[in-house]
Amino acid sequence: VQHSALSGKGLGITVTAYAAGHMLGGAVWKVHKEAEDVVYAVDYNHRKERHLDGTALSAAINRPSLLITDAFNAQGAPPAKSRDNDMVEAILRAVRQDGNVLIPMDPAGRVLELLLMLEDRWAQKQLGAYQLVLLTTVAYNTLEFARSHLEWMGENVGRSFDRDRHNAFNTRYLTLCHSTEELHALRPGPKVVLASFGSLEAGPSRHLFTQWASDPRNLVVLTDRTQPGSLAREVRDLSRRPPGAREPLQVAVSHRVPLEGGELRAWKEAKAAARARVVAEMEAETRAEQAAADAADKGAAAQGMDIDGVGGDDDSSGDNNGSGDGSGVEGAAAATAAATDSLLGVAQVSGAGTRAAELRRRQCLVDGFQPPSGAAAPMFDNELWEPDMTDFGEAIDAEVFGRAMQEANAVAQASLDAPIAAPEGAAAAAAAANAAAASAAAVGDIPPPTPPPPRKETPSKVVTEVREVHLRAAVHACDYEGRADGRSVRTLVAHVEPRRVILVHGTSSDTTALAEHLRTSLPGVTVDVPAAGQAVDCTSHTAMYRLQLSQDLLSRTRLRDVAGYQVGWVDGIVGLALDGEGNEVPVLLAPTPAALG
């Protein structure tokens, strides 16, 4: 258990999370300040399951000032003891007559408990001939998350890993699929598929239901009470009727189809326009950078002319005399500049980037050595830096550094053009990679693993069609919600003994029944049943006065631990003392002998 103390405006408030037992990560929250506790407990489960222990609500919390809990399952019955056996028997009846089984589930949460149960039964009964599949877009992530969070699960899972190094979620019979295409690519035969979502309102479960519901050999397993107005609730209600009295279901199914004709041309034109906008923005940005670099060049050149003019006519005449071979001087200067940039770690990219690199080099060499305005001569009359060797004693070859800068310039330019050229050159890149792999295999060398080629973008659109589905498949309903039943809820709340209760998240009948029971079993306790959107004032008033105990008085006091608090009897005198910041605060001081006498 970790206690989180808040700071700032929440100074003095401590928040503690206890396991709820409903699903991995579910928590019962206790907010503590001084002698007041506010507990928020919804969707908890007191039963110990395969991957989770029961809630710590009744063991860790006693007499809170306020308990906020739900009445969602206030009248629910406990799950049958034969729940697992009944489900497995129904599944085996379907697959043994070459039928498929659809179990709509949420992609994470309660699916972990169901996976462990099915994996255990598949291992006990040696059912490897029947494929067990988890079909969600996050199937891999769900299992990886579960494998890496064993310390937050039940003690059975942790003990098995500590003793045998066996991870309960290293499944043997489970196959992960992320799309219906991957499911159809599996070997033929009966399949038990756990697909998202549990409401049958979207996801692969809706598509599989429209394909499998009309076959009487198939089975649909509903693991919760279903949401009102959902397709799963309609299926559950319809399954209670005889097969001949079931009306067909009108199910809207959406899927993607490739674009054709005018739609495809419009899509290509839109992509070309978007690409042209990107190119135009990049060109405009390059022109702006080049203009800024040119302006900076002109300012630096003008400053250099002013400094050279102060030095007299000898420097200018020397420059004029040395300008006969301009091309050689410019080439040597370019090579020297490239070598100097390399030593300073300045990467020349292209166009404005080169000018910006040159300006950065000049700033590195000149910044901090500007001559004063009244100087008769430049502080450093020779700014040319021609290093002969590196810091490691290696001789510098300007041509080597020049070639290196040209190669870096080409690579950088290719990286800038890559986002634009990637859609156009993906096929060519993939073909070149395949050809290189084939040539390496022909030579006899083992090629290193290469990443898969980029996925080709296929223009498509979403098409929705309404299908008429006749429910002929068998429907099996069971309780895998992982919530405390009505009797357990009433017992737990009475055992916690809150001084005030607020009931949320439940039907009117469930909320009314639980409120009447609490008013009877907890006399004197206020039970609030707010409507949706209604605000409830939870402010409490206590006759408490906060004082600091002086060290002298604290050393004389005998304290005992009672229900998580240290309780003791003290006699003292209220006075004022300075705290660490120099402010006067009330302090309970040890009484003087005269006061005691």
C-alpha cells in the first residue's frame, strides 16, 4: 500500500489506493485529512480469482466519514459454482459438431480471467485440436501488459512465478489475431474466438456475429448482463424465445472498400495538392533562411571592412597585390573553411544552411573579441585560423574534410527529400531490398534481418450495409463481470460502518433496495441517493482545534497505537511560539509546576 501525500493547495491530504479485485488496476480510493476519511469504492469484488485477490475494503478501512459506493449489483445473485464447467461443456458441444464459438469481450480487463480459465481447461482436457483465438487490435499489447504486471495480481500468480519461474500468461494454446483477415488465414476447423467488443456494437465481434449467428451449430457466449440498447442485449432477450418465434435482426455493418473511378482520381489530386503544399512551405522556409543568412553576411562584411580600414593603407595594398590569382585563393579558402567547420562540428547542409554554418563559425571565432569603437587598430589583425593537426596529434588534410562535408551534404539533402519521395519510391525501395537479399543468398552469405517493407497506402472508404441476421445459433449466458453480489455488498458496507453513505451508479430499483437496507442495518447513518447530475454537499463539521506539541510535552507523553492513530492523554497550556519561518503559531506547552499545583 502506498500513501501519496499532496502538496500545495492539497497540503495535509493523503490519498491511498487499495485493490478493488474487479480487474487489474481497479482501486478503492481513501482520501484522508486529519481525522476525516472519504472512501470511493465502486466495482469491487470480494472473491479470490485466478489472477486477482479479493478487495481490501473491509480489512483496511473502518468507520470512514463518507463512503461513496455503487448499487449496480445490489440485487445480483452470486455466480453459480458450476459456472466454469457449464461454459466449457457448452463450448465443447459446439466445437464437437464442427461449430464455431464467439465470446464477445472487452479488449482488456475481465478477458484476462477468462483466458486463464480456458487455457487451464484446454491443458487439462488436451483440446489442442480446437483453436483458441484472441481477436482484438491490441491482442499482443494486452498479453504483454499482463506478463509484465504480475506483481499487481493475486498471490497465486506471483507465487507460481517466484517458485517455478512460470508466467501464467505465457499461453500455450492461445493464438493472437489482430484482424479478421488473420483469423481467416488460420487453418480450417472449429474455433473459439474471444473478440472485441462485448456489446457487439463495433469491432470484429459484430462482423463475426453476422457471419456465424445463422448457423445452428455455432454458439454465442455472453459473459455479462449486457448494456441496455446494445446488440448484445437484443441477442440475449431474443435467445429466450423459441427458435420459431425469433424475428430477424437488422444489423448495420461497416467495412472498407478500395476507391475506384472518380473517387480515386479525386483522392490522388488531393494527395498531389497536399504534397505540393508541403514542398511550397519547405521552399518558402528555405528562401527565408537564405535571406536571413544573406543579411547577416552583409552585416558581417561591412563590419570587417570597417575594422580593416582602421589598420592603414598597407593592409589594403597587400590585399590588392594578392588578388591576381583569385581562383586559387578562393579554392584554398573554401577548403580551409570546410576543414575548420569539420573541426568545430558544424554540419553544412545546403544553401542557407551552409551560410548559417559559416556565420556560426565566425561567431565562435570572433564573438567576445570585438574591437572597441575608439581603437586605433584591430585587436587581432589576423583572424585566419589554419590548424595543422587535430587535438589528438593527427595531421589535417583539407581535401579529406572537404569530401566528408560533400557526403554529409548529400545525405542531409536526401533526408529532407525523404518525406516527399517515400510514397513514390516505396515500391522501388522494396524491390531493391528484395534484389539485394536474393543476390546475397546466391553468393551464399546469410543476410542480416531486414525490417518489412513499408505498408502500401491503399485509398479506401467506409461503406455501411444493413444485413438481416436470423439468430439460429445457441446462446449461453454466464456471469463473468467480477463484481460482488447483492448479499456481499450489504455485508461489506455494514462491516465498514461508515458515518455517511452516498449511492451512485445503479438502477432505481437496485438503489432503493440497498438504501432501505442500509437505513435499517445502520441506524443513524445518513444515506443519500442523488439523481443523475445532482450535487450533494459532503462538508463535515468537527469540533477540532489544531495545535503543535512542544518537544518538552511530547517527550513526557505516552502514546499508543489505536486503529492506525497514536492516541495519548496530555495536559498543557496553549501558547504562541515561532515556527521555522518566523511566524507565530499556537503551541501546546508543558504546564509549569505552579499551574499543576
